[in-house]
Amino acid sequence: MALPIRDLAALRLEVERRRNAQAFDEKTLGAARASIADVRKRGDAAVLASVRAFDRKDARAADLWATAGDLRRAAAKLPRDVRSAIDVAAKRIGAFHGKQKPKAVIHRTPQTKTELVPQPLARVGGCVPRGVRGYPSTALMIGVPARIAGVKELVLCSPMTADGVIDPALAYAALAVDADGLLRAGGAAGVAAMAIGTKTVERVDKIVGPGNSFTTAAKWLVSAEVGIDGLQGPSELVIVAGEDAEPASIVLDLKAQAEHGGGPYAALVSPSQGVLAVVAAVAERLGGDNIGIFHAGSLNEALDAAIMAAPEHVHLAGRQASRLAPRARNAGALFVGTQTAVAFGDYVAGSNHVLPTGGSARWASPLRVEDFVRWMTRVEARGSLTAIARAGAAIAQYEDMEYHAASMEMRG
């Protein structure tokens, strides 16, 4: 048996179905709303109740916050090879994101000096999801650009383990980005604590990072009170492959994508019946859940399908498909060529793996240094202002803004 090879109409239906499903449903939204209200009312007691219900039954209030000292003690247990690997990843992420530092924009005329000035956020909270183990890679993806931007205080938030032990790799990554502490709670309660503030954790200015559907729903609900980066849903990958693509690497990329939790989706689109047949057969033997195989009339048609899907990841597999890279758009991250495993982007390429999902790549962008900066306009008037005062007053008078006009005319 092999996975079915379907046409592009089936892919469009699948994309539409997944978009309509959204990042969270009404039941999840209601649960998140209740959790936020509870944290708003009871603070740490509500956060602790959530941790006991979902993560560690006998958690204590003192367990909710891990200091830098707690993180150092936990990180000491991390094997040297993993420690070195995290160092490599942090260095590469830092090198790429270091080139993204925003610069002020200055415009001078005889009458005015107008500036757009970047200001780092004072306090940021980063959501680090947890599966069987922690995700130190996500701590790096959040913390490295935050620190490059100049964020003064960085708090990470991640679910407590069932045994109460702080994950050594997460602890080491948190230290690598100089996190001020780790809130050991996840989901809606963790988001609410960072957005509202409790005795344990001070309110942040912005919350970034992925999580489960409760995390995402909570981020949406608190977005009127704090900034958020976006609403990340289940992970997505569309592979566009030509006749010369390597089926073995495609299968690995599809299966790697399917490892993500929360209902990920991975699709292969190709005009090559041979490539499709081999991948469909092997993927079925390895377990084809959350994998779709689709036939396109041409490589250009396959790329158009990927553009339509606007997924988190697009991979152009093989030399033929790679030539289409200049025309590719609507992807959170584009991976070009057989050698470029999508998983590199999750760990060591230097790019960020916090990416738009659910079709939002049509307008949204990867997490980057600018996400940790706010911009302020600064204006200084000088010299003879008669000409611009008259122009400004004329517009103000047309809009029936009498005092606007008078305030400018006084300066002219």
C-alpha cells in the first residue's frame, strides 16, 4: 500500500479546511478566557492551580519561578556534547540576527528634523513549548534576537515537568540568552501571568513564541493589553519537487515535519509521477499520518500551489525546483535545494524558527530583531516656518480644526 496521490484540487480543499479550523476553537477560547480571568483574580494561586491540573500534581508555589541560580544548577547536569551544540546554534543565530539591528531614519529640511527612532522593549516574555522534553532551540530563537535588540528584561515561560525537575538543556539555553528567570507554567495561565503580572512575575510589554492552542488563544485574548508577535498554529510544510529530486531526503523532511505536535501537516507537490510514487510508498511504510501527496501538471503549477497554501515552510527539492526560488513567495521560510534540510532552520541555519502559520505567511513574517523594538517619531521645528505653517493651517481649516490651525499659524 502507498499513500494516495491526489490532484491539486484536493490540496486546495485541505488548505481551506485547515485555515477554517484556525489556531484554536471556541471551546479552547472559552477555557483560555476562564484561565485568564482566574489569574486576574487570584494571581499566583490560579497559575499554581493550572500547573497542578496539567503538569505536576504536587507543585508548590515556590516551584513556579526558577532564578538564574536555579538555572545554573540545572544546566550543570547537561551533557557536554549537547552544551556544545547549543553554543553552536546560539552563535549562528546571533550572527544572522545581529545583521538585523534597526537603525534610526533621519530626514532634514530647512524647517524640520524628523526622525524615526528604534527603542528596545523594556520587558519581554517568551513562550517555550514543551513536548516529551523541553525545547532549548525555541529559547534561543526568542532570546537571541531579543538581546540583540537591547531588551532589558527577558522572562521565559515553559510548562513544568511532571517530576518537577528543570530541563537541563532549557536551563542552559536560558542562561545562554541571559534570561532573568523562567516561569514554570504553560498554556493560558502562563500567558496570563506574563500579560497581567503576579507576585511571581512582573507584567511584560510583549509576549512572543509558539505554544499549544491554549497558549495561542490566550495570546489573542491578552493582545489588547500587551503586544504579541502572532498566533502560531500547527506547523506546516509544502515540498515542491522536480524529476531530479531525491525521494529519500523528501521522506525524511516530511516525517520530520510530522514529528511536531498539535496536528502538523506536510505535503509533497510534484509533476513527477516517479518521485511521487516512491515517496508515497516509503512514507506509508514509515507511517503517513499528516502527510499529503499531490500531483501537479508542471513545476510552475506546483510552486503556484505552494504560494496558494502560504505555509510556514516551503522546500524546493532538487536543482529543477531550486531554479524557481526567485518566484517563490508566501512562505514563512523558504529552503532551497536538496542539501537544505528544513530541520536546519529549526536549529542551526541561523534563521528563526518562530514562523507564521495557517496561511498568515501572506502578510506575516518570521520572528526577528525588529519584533523586540518599538519605533518613536521625533520632530524638531526650526528656522522660518511660515510656508509649512500656512500649508498645515489650510488643511486644518478644511477639516474644521480651528485650534490646530491656530497653533501652527502662531509658529509661522
